[in-house]
Amino acid sequence: MLIGWLGQHSDYAGQGLGEALQFDAIKTVATAPIESHAIFAGGIYDHAVAFYEAFGCATLILRPRILYLPVTTALSLLSP
């Protein structure tokens, strides 16, 4: 499952909106009627890559701006 790019407006930076969107995407993938094994995201800037890495995403070796997170790992982020 591929997540579209997230934009950031400076007026809303640091309010946790990106994190909320990330968790919503994980929940959406987890409850989708089609089975997915990983969530992919593109990080066009270094801070975007760092954002996804903070959730446990790993970069692809040959495409370091593409990150992936196994769905099983993503689901563990939702568990208390």
C-alpha cells in the first residue's frame, strides 16, 4: 500500500497532525478489504525521511527516498 505525500504548512508544524495522519493510514491499511504486507511512503526531503523512520520505516537500499514498513510492525504501533 502506497501512502501519498504529506505536506506541511508552517502554521501547523509541530502540532502532531502528521503523526495523526500516519496512524490513520496504518488503521486504514489494517482494515482494508485487500491484504497488504507493507506500507510504502516517499520522503522527498531529509526531514520527511526522518519522520517516517521515527515510525520504524526502513529505506530501500537502491532508492533511499522510498521507505517501507511491514504491516505487522505498523499494527504493533497501534497496540498500547
